[in-house]
Amino acid sequence: MNCLFRYFIALIVGAVVTGTVAYFEPPRGESLILLVGIAQVYIVGTVIALRYESILRNTDSS
């Protein structure tokens, strides 16, 4: 998969998840830093999952 496309998909996933959390969570003082953390975790996790998809899908138990 193209690297730029992988990063674009990861940004979309991070934005959707973070936006959903922000929509359903009432605003508080620490909300902004938590939302930034959520976005970072989902973006990096998606990039890793898309990069190493074959390893993550391997069901061989050995």
C-alpha cells in the first residue's frame, strides 16, 4: 500500500474517532489534552496496522 495513502487513511480514522469522542463527551478542562492523545494513539495504531497487515492477520499458531 502506498505510504501517503496509508497516512491519509490513518488521519481519517484518527479524526473520526476523536470527533466521535469529542461529540459525546462533555467539555472539561483536561478534554483537549485527552483528545490529542486519543488522536495520536489511533493514528499511529492505524498506520502500524496497515503497514504490518500480513503479520496481524497471520493465524498460524506456531
